[in-house]
Amino acid sequence: MSSSSFSQSLRRLWALDKFSYAIRVLIALTGSMLLCWYQDEMSLLIPLFLGIIASALAETDDSWQGRLNALAVTLVCFTVAALSVELLFPYPLIFVCALALASFALTMLGALGERYGAIASATLILSVYTMIGVDQRGGEVSDFWHEPLLLVAGAAWYGLLSVLWQALFSNQPVQQSLARLFRELGRYLKLKATLFEPIRQLDVEARRLELAQQNGRVVAALNAAKEIILHRVGNGRPGSKVSRYLKLYFLAQDIHERASSSHYPYNALTEAFFHSDVLFRCQRLLRQQGVACQQLSESIQLRQPFIYDSGFTQALEDLNASLEHLRMQSNPAWRGLLRSLRALAANLATLDRLLSDASNPDNLADASDSSLLDRSPRNLADVWNRLRQQLTPTSLLFRHALRLPLALSIGYGMVHLIHPTQGYWIILTTLFVCQPNYGATRRKLVQRIIGTGIGLTVGWALFDLFPSPIIQSLFAVAAGVVFFVNRTTRYTLATAAITLMVLFCFNQVGDGYGLFLPRLFDTLVGSLIAILAVFLFLPDWQGRRLNKVLANTLSCNSTYLRQIMQQYAQGKRDDLAYRLARRNAHNADAALSTTLANMLMEPGHFRKEADVGFRFLVLSHTLLSYLSGLGAHRETTLPTDVHEQLIDGAGASLANSLDEIAEGLASKLPVAIHSDAEEALAIALEQMPEELEENQRLVQTQLALICRQLGPLRTLAAHLIKDAPA
């Protein structure tokens, strides 16, 4: 291998988002292991390792100052939790009451945001680690400060590494998040290109469903990138590097709006232009732009210049030539379709310009409104308001906060009832497996049991093959790194790795073989408690709240439509209100996709409306694509005399109809299947004289497409409400 290719390989490795995470964990675990070997105190190894694990689980992205503040809060929480376990351990009744109360309070902290939720979850995990340590000593609490000190020391060691890493490589997470965003956008564009496949009887619904699910991944990447950039900007003015990343983020938002827009039903285009090459040229250009997005992603990740292929200009010229050839044939049946294709070509040309701008984002003009919405609480009053809003049985978080203490209390009771060796692993398993909904819990349960079985099997083999304590120590460190690298993407592998790490660590201070059967038994019992708790106590069946998720989707689309029409009235400006309405509409679309995916994991009786839900997802995503098409052309100026007709008239009427359907769904009130007013409006919008100005025609066409979606939406909403349980 040449030096240049080796250097490129290292650059690619460094660019991986999990590589830096793996390096930090590797340094923390290796450092602790070397310290224990040097001091000849291997008994310190387990609490130090467990403290490192808890601290790494509490870590969320932030600037180094924010991470330092979060670390201070984390260490205080860890200290209080560990000391409380030590002091209350001899008093089972008081202990279980404190456990239930603490788990409720800590779960509710998730209402304040991801950072607080991660710290709260890690605090609960560290509490169980402390229980395991006390149980290892036979329940003795003579030196009640010793174990907590070691756990907190391990947590502080990893936390300081994390703060130092953030200070040295502050912008690396921003690069990685933007790279992921453009990678997902590239996949979205490639999927969108498949809709232009010039094939008769193409299953457009299936492809739209796949597109809606990919849109959810794009939205998740947009949200993650926004939060990471926000942590660097804060309330101050961004520096030159962060300003460049902010421009790329806004560029990605514009590309997403353009990419998600639609200008006409695809089946009609295929039928009319089956013998032409125009759809093939649209497809080719869109696929090329998807490839360019992925190349931009790689350039950002590897910190290399992005050079946009100038050959795409020729593909755009070929598309325009094809459109001109069709226009010259003067087929009256094609007139309206050709206008839609010209709007599509204009949209692709703008996409081409946006991607070309990405080659030098520093030259992009600063956004007129570059503010980002910070959802974190600002003061104690804000904290209390958020918590108070969640203190209701209808809140999913509140129900989970009641369910988890019950499951942990039952697990604690099982420990005292049967008291197997290492019985507190039951509580730890329940804590990891018990999720806010049945589908996620079932998924975690299967992954946890299979992963534990694999870990125990591999551990048994490695114990015999490598009896040397030094080699087993290396395996323990490697297993810890594998756990953290895979814990969010491959949970089965992560569980197998953490099982191996525990086996090797306990074998350093005692008999690792003695853990095999108890660990498997505890995993089965803890998983059973978790799934029964989710199934029997305040279950959150997705089908029962499907109506509210659908209602939220339509309501957010209505707000988005109002914001778009306001832009047509007052002129294009990407202000916070518009960007927030657009993001909320896409977030709601992604939330519906996630809800339906979880619904498929539930028992048959509770997913009987899944088919309706998926059909609704296709319709609502189609509606959102028409809205995006309307939003993509906001620079269009409308004549003043049509403001009342299109903006105050048709636009407001369509938004009101969406709100009406949403209100009916949310309240389970009857929804009219047919509306004469909407049918009349659709006909009026579709009847456009030939001399109508092109800009007005484009807006009117998009509004007509939106209006035609209302009928099918009403039908599905009425069906869902009729079949819904009282």
C-alpha cells in the first residue's frame, strides 16, 4: 500500500463519526486497566469500568464548556445516587420506595430535552451498578463511600477525556452531522428519481411509501445537525468555520424542500410521455444530483474541496431541449402537463445551482434570518412548565415514568424472592429493555436475549482458549469499545460485547464461569418483567393514538400552507417562522412513519388499522410534496389582483379544510367524506385560461393538486373514526 493511499485510509477512518467515540472509550478503559495492573488492585477494575460506561452513556454532543457543565451535573447525580444506594441498601422497604420515586423523577427529566434525559438514564444505570457492587460484597456497607468513589472516579475520568476531546476537535461533530445529512439527502434524491421510471403500471404508492420512510431519515439528520450547530453558536455570533457550516445547513434545507416537491401525478406523466425521453432525462438528472449530494457528503467528512460536475449543465440543457421538442409538436392534450414539466425543470435547475454553490459556501450570502430555535429550557419557570405539561395520563412520557418504577420494583422483589447469584442483573436488564412503547420493548427484548446468549457462548470458548489474565484484560477493553460503537445501531452485537466485558472483568477478581447461567437466567427474567409491564400496565398501543398522530400531521401541513401563502403575499424570506413551520410538517410526517413502524411490532388486534395508516402516510407525504412544490417557487411574484382569490381565498380555504379534518381525527368526531365546496374549488383552480400569467398558473396548479388530496384524506379519516373503539 502506498503512503498516499494509507494516508487516505487514515483520513477516512478519522472521519467516521464513531471513531472518535471509540478512541475515547479505548483510552479510558485501557488507562483504568493499566492503573489496576500497576497498583496490583484488580478489585478496583469493575467499579472503574462501570463508572466509565455510565459516564459515556450520559454523554451528549455539546461545546467543551457545555460538556464541562453537563459533566459537573452528571457527577453530582452519580454521587447522590451511589451514596443513596449504599446507605439504603440494608433497608429493603425504604430502598424499593426510594428506587421507585427516583426512577419516576429521573424519567420525567426527559421532558427537558435529550441532554437531561441521557443524564437521568445514566444515573439510573449507575444506581443499579452500585447495587451489583454492594451485592458482590455480600450486602456489607461498612465503607459506604468506597464503591461510590470508584464509580464516580471512573465517570470523571471518561468525562474529562470527553471535555478535552471537545475542546481539541470542537467542529468534528458538526462536519460528521452535515456529512450524514447530505448522504441521506443523496439517497432521497436517488429514490425520488425512481418515480420518473417511464414504466406503465408503476407501483407509485409503494415507491412513495419508501420515499416517506427515507424522508424520516433526512428529517432526523436535519434535526441532529441543527442541534449540533446550535451548541456551537449558542446566543453569540458564529465564528468563520461555524458560519460556513451554518450556510451548508441552510443550503441542505433548501435542497430538501426542492427535492421533496412534486408538480404533477407521476402516473399521468408516464402515460402521456411514455414514448418520449423527457422522463428519462428528468430521472437521470435527479439521480446525478443525488450522487453529487453524496460526493458533497464525502468532501465534508474528509475535509476536502467539493467540485461540482459541470457536465450536469449539459444534462439540464438536454432536458430543456427535450421539453422544447415536445412543445413544438403542439399537442393540446399535453399543454397542462408540459407546464408542470417546465416547473419541474426549473426546480431541477435551481437544485443544480444550489449544489454548485456548495462548492464554495463561504461566498454564499448570509441568511437574512439565521436564528435557530433552541428548545432547551431557559429558566426554572420554563422547566416547571415543561414538567407540568407532561404530568397527565395522556402523556407517553408520564405513562413510561409510572411503568418503569413498577417494573424495577417487581425486579427488586424477584431478587429477594429467589435471590440468585448476581440477582441484580435482573433489574439492569429490565432497565435496558423497558422502552416507552411495546414495539421498541419487544425489539430490545429479542436483541438483548440473543446478544446475551452469543456473549456467553463466545465467552465460554475464549475462557478456555485464552486463560491468561493479560489477554483476557485486552479482550475486556476491546469488548467495551465494540459495545459503545454498536449500541445505537447493532444492539444485539453491543449486548454480546458488554456481556463479554463483564465476564472478563469478573474473571479478573473471581470466578467468571460462575456468571454464565445466572446471567442468562437474569436476562430472561428481567426481559419478561419488562415486556409484561409494557403489555399490561398503561400500554401505549400505537393504534389507539393513530388518530392523534394523523391529526398532528394534517395540522402541521395546514400551518405550513399558511406560511407559504403568507410568503407569496409579502415576498420570499427564509425567516424562523417559515423554517419552523416547514420543519414541523416534515417532523410530523417522520413521526407518522415511526408510529406505523412501531405498530407493526404490536399484537395483531392492535395493528388492525395499520393498512389505513400506511395509505394515509402515502397521501399525507404526497400532500407534503405538493406543499413543498408550492414553497419551492416562493420567489414567484403574484399580481396584486389575485391575492384575494389565491392567498386569502383558495389558500385559506384549503388550510381550513385540513384543520377541519385534523380536528375531526383528534376528537374522533364524524368527518364528511365529500365536500361540494372543495370539489368546486378544485374545478375552479383547474380551469385556467390560456392567457393566464405563468407564475399565477404555477401557484394555481399546485393549489389544485393539494385540493385533490383532500377527498382521499377525508375518506380515510372517516373510515378510521368509524372503526375506532369508543
